[in-house]
Amino acid sequence: MAGDELSRLVMRLPATLSSLIILLSASVPLAAAGPSLTQDSQCGCYLTNGTDPSFFSKHMFLDFRNLSQYAGVPATITDWDENAAASPSSQYFSSTEWSNTWLTGSWNNSGRERSDASTDMVNSPNNVYIEANSDKNPSSQTWLTLRTQRLAAFQTAAEIESVSMGFQFLSMRMLARTVGASGAITAMFTYRGGKNLADVQESDLEVRTLDSKNLIHYTNQPSYTADGNTVDQATKNATMPDGLQWTDWAVHRLDWTPTKSVWFVNEQEVAEISFQTPRDGCKVILNAWSDGGQWTGNMSVNASAYLQVQWLDLIYNSTAEPPPPSSAKRDGDTASPLFGRDQAAAACNAVCSIDETPTQGQPVMLWNNEGPRSSNASATTSSSRGSLAAWIPSVLISTMVLLSTSLVL
């Protein structure tokens, strides 16, 4: 039916019915537009997609793509003591933007926690730096690099860990790749130490550069017992989807909830482990290292490997605050609650997403039952659109059009 003919048909209906159809039809583009960009200040909580949708209360985005003023590759330090004592590689790592969230490691493996380690290893702030994007078709100005290199006498390595040990369940993503020589490990994981091996709580993603370039290891640690036996249920070894290799840029994601750890590559689930899922507050850690042991392999002298990261995006719950309440639901939602739902907490009516956003790092509003949280005009518009889109069902519009046609006929 042509548009002009449909318009004439609607205008021949009784005034009340035709007005309703016109009002609903005018809302169709708004409802179809989907969630709108908003600000974190407008979000009461965040809802993930995936196989186990869950609510989280806080959002953190760290963007390393536009830091050209800090770019520079520092020369490797060849003295053991100077590695640990090294100054930050640029002023960026002395800024509050960095230091409020991250610590740069300088510890060494002289305690030999890993009994099969054959190489002394020391972490150095000098191995954590901002690097100019040298790709043929660059998608950013810069990225964050964590470097590990085998020297004649020892291995120099890199590690960053969160200042907070209060991450208690999260959805953590990074756009990253691993490049370099065989014999190194790069990793992204949550970690809580303990006096005994059985007390350790950890969910990790590890790339071994001695492996096939499409293989990644996912584990709820510990994966072995104190007497050296392997715990098979703790680990899944997965192939990257769509022919990807870990040398390619890809979004690596961990969803850690009370019942399981689930890992994704470019939004495709690749591993899920329910066995010994971490339960308590943890740190977030990224590293690049080798100790010459059976797990890492042994790097050739002067060889290097690198973890390169364009951004980190986390939504999470904190031990310092109560999690989102169970009231953060619409009818039909299947999102699982996380923990402590009986705690007295304000209702989470403004629900956002970092999965459906067109702008990495900026959330979109899925729905808002409480209205805008400030007088900011753009935030008000985004919140209103997200809320209205959620409450205008397209089925009702279709029904009214069909009804109008039957009445005329």
C-alpha cells in the first residue's frame, strides 16, 4: 500500500482511533533506533549480554589509543637491580589517571614459587610503556605495551595490577594482541593469593608463545595440587574463532560471576568453567613474563615478546559497595542476580550496556524507569529515548494498523 493511500485510509477512521495510530506510527523510528548513548553518571547499573547476562554496579574504561605525547620505547635495562628500581617509562605512568587505578610491578622470582623455573626473572616499570602504532593501517595512534625479554643472565618482565583488591565479580574486556618470540606468557586475570595453594583464587587467560598461534588457555586456578597433580576440571584450552590468531587484534573478554567464569573472543564464547570459581574480592592483573620453566618454555637470549593493549573496559561489583539489587529487571529479563541481593540497596532503575554501544567506553541506556539523574540536556535526551524505546512495543503498532484496515474494509 502506497504511503499516500495509507494516510488517506487512516484519516477516514474515527478521530480517536486515527489519532492513536498517528501517535504510535510517529514513535516507530524512535523505538527502532535502539539504545542511545549516555554517561556513566546516568547509569544505576550495567547489564551484560552473552550466555549468562548479569548486572554490575560500576564501570571503568582505560583508553591507550590516543597518547602520542607519551609514546616512546625505552631501551631494555640489563642490570638486575636497576630493573626493579627503574622509574616510570613516561609521565603518563606518574599521572593520577594511571596511579589511582594501577601499580606497576617490580617483584622478582627469587623465592622460586615455581619449582621448575630455570631462569631468574624480575619485573620492571621500564617494560611498561606507551608505544606509537606502527601497523600498516593503524586503527589508533598508540597502544600500551608490556614487554618481556631474555637477557644473558636473567629474564626482564612486565606486570601491572590494580590498586584495588575489591573486584568481586566482573565483565572485563581488552582489545589486545600478543607478538614476539617463543617461550613467553602473556595474560589477563583476576587474582587473590593465599598462604596455601588451595587458598588461591584466580580466573585467567594465558597465551603461551610456544603454542600454536590460535590456541589460548583458560583456567580457574589453581590447576594443580600441592603434590604436583594436575586438576583437569580447572582448565579449558580453546581455539580462537574465525581463523583468528593471538597475533591479531581481538577483543578478549572474561565474565566472572558467582557460578562460573566464561571467556569470549570478539563476542563469541570460547570457554566456560564452573569448577572452583573465585568467590572473594580479587585484583585485576596483566603481565608478560617467562621463567624458563615447563609452562613458559625457554626464550632465546635477546629474544622478546609483547602484550599490546589498545583499551580495557570493565564493569564490575566492588566489595566496598553493595551490588545492584534484584529489582533491576524488566518483565521477561533472564539476567541472573549476582550476590547479596538481600542487602539494603537503592533500586537500580537506570540500566545501561557497554555491549550495545557504538562508541567503545561510553555506555548506552537500555531503559530508565526513574528519569534523568541530572539536568544535563544530552543525558536527559539519551535517557528519555532509551526509556521510551523500551516501552513502545512494535507489536501494538502492527496490531493497530491491522485493526484499522479491517475496520475500513
